[in-house]
Amino acid sequence: MEDIIADVEEKALEVISDKNPDLENKKQVANKIAIGAIKFHDLKNDRMNSYDFNIEDMLKFDGETATYVNYTNSRIQSILRKSNPESGAVVVFEENMWPILKHMANYEEILAEAANRYSPSVICKYVMQLCRLFNTYYGQEKIIGSINEKSKLILLQLISRNIKQAMGMLGIETVDSM
């Protein structure tokens, strides 16, 4: 297993160096991404089905990978670092936020289903859908400098917290920069 982790970590380091050459602690981030990629690749599949073990597939920034989840969380954290979310701000949810909010409202049911079925793949599917919903939202909405910026930033905080909790349930650490 150490050899596999080393191979995936090496590939992750290459990807990180290409995407963000100025990132601090690249080696540590690559290690977290590698271990998360391996775990997620294993857990995302229903335990009753077989799958192929493919390092390149594990590290894709799109598709059903921990790398995609970490990239989404990094993007959210980058936006939050550039802003100043206020606690206690009046939250005004807009109509296009509701698909994300509805999805996050199902989190406890998802955890119960995963436990009842002994299937962590249920959590993987949940977090992947959350990331897809966020990325669709982010592609359509201006966040920083928008009229409803504070509410949007609070939504992003909630999404990131939910991603981190779901990945934590899978035993996978997230990264805030990559």
C-alpha cells in the first residue's frame, strides 16, 4: 500500500505543481490528496460491485473523485479568503440557492441510509452531488461584490462545512488550497 500511496502522491504533486506552482506545503497537500483519492476511489463504488484501480482516474479534477471534491472546497475557501463574511448578517436566500440548501437538508438522512446499508458510497454520491450543485451555482452567480454577497458567503461557508463533514465521515481529510 505504501508503494501505491507514493505513486499517487507523486502524480498528485505533479498536478498540483502544474495548477498552482506557488502553493505552500505542496508535499503535504499532495499526500492528503493522494490518500483521499485512494480512499474515495474505493468507497465511491457500491461494495457489491467491482471496479478498476486507475491512478489517473483518481486524480481527475472532474468526475467522481476526491480531487474534484477537494478542488471544489479549495475554490470555496479561496472565495472566502478574498472576502469578509460577517456573522450575524441578515441572510436572504435567493431562488437559485434552494437546490443546494435542499440537498444539504438531506445530510442526516444520507448518513442514516449509509449506516443502514453499510454503504459509504451513499455519502460519496451525496458529496459529489453537492459539489456539482455548487459548481453549477458558481458558474451562474457572481459572489464577491454582488448585491446579496453576505448571504452568498454564508451559503459557501455552509457548503464547505458540509463537504468537510461528509469527507470526514469517510475518513478523508480535505484541503483548503491546492
